[in-house]
Amino acid sequence: MTTLRSTVPLNNGVEMPRLGLGVYQIRAGGSARKAVLSAFEAGYRHIDTAALYGNEADVGEAVRESGLPRREVFVTTKLWNSEHGYERTLRACRRSLDELGLDVIDLYLVHWPVPRLRKDTWRAMEQLLGDGLCRAIGVSNYMPQHLEELLGHARVVPAVNQVELSPFLPQKAVRELCGRHRIVVEAYSPLTRGERLDDRRLVAIAKRHRKTPAQVLIRWALEQDLVVIPKSSRRERIVENANVFDFVLTPEDLRVLDALDENLHTDWDPTDAP
């Protein structure tokens, strides 16, 4: 039975919690730290940040302030576009470690498939893994063509591909390719940034289960064997988003949700990234 503490094994044996807190666009300087502490209090053990977000220091401070054993907390951060290339990637990872105040990053991701430099970038990611600065490495926003290119030269297959994903953007081709290569798919913006929470079909399913539309979307992601990282800075929403393990979607629910695909990108769309 899936619970808030459930994990998925990555292709190198590292265990990654199935549900985490995303901190995109949560302000540094206190708000992010409070959100992460609220998540820890609610039982989360997985936090997703990035150099771009500017709140790595807050995440690291919350990890220390929580008093939780470091081995119980899974921290992801990401390499930003301006830091691609072999040497710059090595320096960027060490800078993120300094910001976080951690000795190791549980999962380090390439945030975007920057053209021309991403081969050297992945070589550096493999070096960081070999040096023990990361427990696992992966990518974000990689579409099938980017993954195929990477797999053509990689010595280490990425452990994770983090992409925007919801019933409104199910990313079937990405998931199928990742499945063939034992790459875990992680869903960001699983709540469509609020854009489809009032969809009448989604609302009807939520009412039948006495849940919110957001909870149904998170439950859907979990039942698709995805890792999912809903974002919120509000304590009550963080708690609500974790309250998804006491119900199961019916076959009819899944049929309705599977019909919601409209290729909805609520942020950047990497489909045609060169």
C-alpha cells in the first residue's frame, strides 16, 4: 500500500520518495524555509529545489532546523542553463552544495536540454556522481529526442526525467521511452498551476471521493507510478496535498482522466527545443 513514506528505487538502487514538495517560485528569505518545515512536519521527506529558484539556502536551513537525520531527507536541485559545459557544471554543483550547506545532493538534474553543450554537461554530471557529490543524476524537460541523444553517448543512464505532467499533459511518448530504460518519470506542475482545477469532469470525480481536485490529480500521478512534486507555500495546502493515500481511483475515474489530454503546457514547452 502506498503511503507518504513510500519510495521508488532508481536505476542505481537509491530510494526516492514518491511524493515531494516543489519550491518553485517560493520566495527566499523565510517563505521557502517555512514551507519546507511545514512539509517535514506533515511527513514529507522529499524536497525539490533548483539553482534557478534562488532558495537552496532556505531548503538547506530547513533540513538542519528540522532535526531529521540527513539520511531520511531526499533533496533534489538542478543545474541552470547558464552553467552548462564540463567545468562550469562541476563548479555549479559545488556552489549548490555550498548554498544548501550539504555534503551530498541526493538527486542532481540538468534543468533544460541546452543545445551544443549538453554532451559535455552530462560528462560532468557523471564525474560528480563518481566523485560522490551526488547520489543520483538525471535530467529535466528532456523530450524523446533529447533522451535518445543522451542515451547514445552516456556512460550512466539518467535515473530520473522530471517533466511537466498531468492528465491534461500525460507525456505518453516520454513515459514510454523512460520506461524502456528504467528512468523514473517525475511530474512537476501536476496541479496545472491551478489552470484546470475547476474542470467539471475533475470536480465530479473529486466530489465522489470527497476530495479536492488537486488531491485527485496527485492521486492520479501516484497511480501512474510517477514521482510527483506538487508545489505550495501554504501549510494547509501542503498537508492537503499529502492526504491522498486513503482513496483509490476507480476504472471509470481513470477513463475520464485519461480523456483530459489537451497537451496543456502551463510553463515552458521543451517539445521543439533543439
